[in-house]
Amino acid sequence: MSTEQRDRTTTNSLSSRAAWLVGGVVLIVLGVVLIRVTQVEAADMSDDIRFMATLAMRGATFLFIGGGAWCLVRGWKQRT
């Protein structure tokens, strides 16, 4: 692959960067909302169900926050 082809494939527009950044922020906000909802809802559950729900929600929260951070870094590091 020549340098010209590589530059063309790695260079992204400002709108692409903005979409990555906004998507990352949205995912992080959803992760924080999920943490709050889980804390409120888990208080009313029995012990066994609360444990399983907490594990599932922590995994989903990790994906939301980790994915959001990845999107933010990808949007920030792209060349214009």
C-alpha cells in the first residue's frame, strides 16, 4: 500500500470525528445512568437475583463506559 493510499484511508472528516466523540459521550452517559438505575432497582430484589442482576449490569456498564472511552479516543486521535 502506497503512502498516498494509506493517508487517504486514515484521514477522516471533521464530521466523522464529531460523530465518534458524540457517540463516546452518549455511551458513557448511558453507562452512568445504568449504574444509577441498577443501584435503585437492586435494593428491592432478593439476594440471589440481586447478585445475578448486579453481575449482568456491571458487565453491561463496563461495555458502555469502555466502549464510550474507546470512541472518544478514536475520535480524538484521528487525523484531519
